[in-house]
Amino acid sequence: MAGIGYYTEEGLQKLKDELHQLKTVERKNITAQVAEAREKGDLSENAEYDAAREAQGLLEFKIAKLEDVVSNARVVDETKLDKSKVSILMTVKIKNLKNNAIMKYTVVAENEADLKLGKISIDSPIGKGLLGKRVGDKVDISVPAGVITFEIVSISL
């Protein structure tokens, strides 16, 4: 069983859409593949049937896992967020104090992370390091390249 996950309205809707796709389209496709393979004769030597059944099992596992995530999901109420410190959904401008590079990230739930769009996971090293920090705070964050000191430049929603 998954713990409670926090999502934006948009992120939760994506999960629900994916679940709907898996249940209504993918499930029918895999059932048809199993039936087609079954019609090909002796099941004891039918690799196609075994593969289809394995794919069906994996799909059902994925559906069950996603149902659990959706049932435990909580939508973050943006109006109740403390905008004075870094938390989920906040956009944070940080300065790398070693090279003075400024980066801007939005802290999001793990499944909504997309570095190309500037969305970092709340569970990533940088996301965890920034949580609870305020403008002006300096924080040392361990990344694969070593420890980098960042300064919080701004926080916004």
C-alpha cells in the first residue's frame, strides 16, 4: 500500500487518465491477445500464450498499483501554502555560490517531475535540500558531482 502522495490538480488528473486508459483500452487489447494465443492450440508449448499471460499479469499489477496511488492521493490546496518557505508547488530561484549560476525550479511530486520543464521532485536531493528554507538561506546539497552550496534568491507560487 502506498502512502499519501501530494499532487497538483493537473498531476492527479494525469494519473486518473492513465488509469482509465489502462483499464478501458490496454486491458481489452491484452485480453484479446491472450484469447488469440489460446486459440493457437497446445498451451503447454505456446510461447505466445505465455508471453500474453505474463503481459496481462504485469498490466494488472500496474493497474492495481496506480489505483492505490490514486486512492491515496491528496490535492495540494495552493491557497493554504506558506509562501515564505520552500514547499511543494513553490517556484524557487537558487544561486549556485560556486559559479554564481542562477537556476529556477518548481518543486513537484515525484511523478510530475520533468527537469526539461524546470520541475524537480520533492524527493530529489535538491528538492529535499530546499524544503522549508527561506529567501536568503544558504544550503549545502549533495549531488552526484559533490556538495554544492546554494542560496535561496526567491520563492513564489
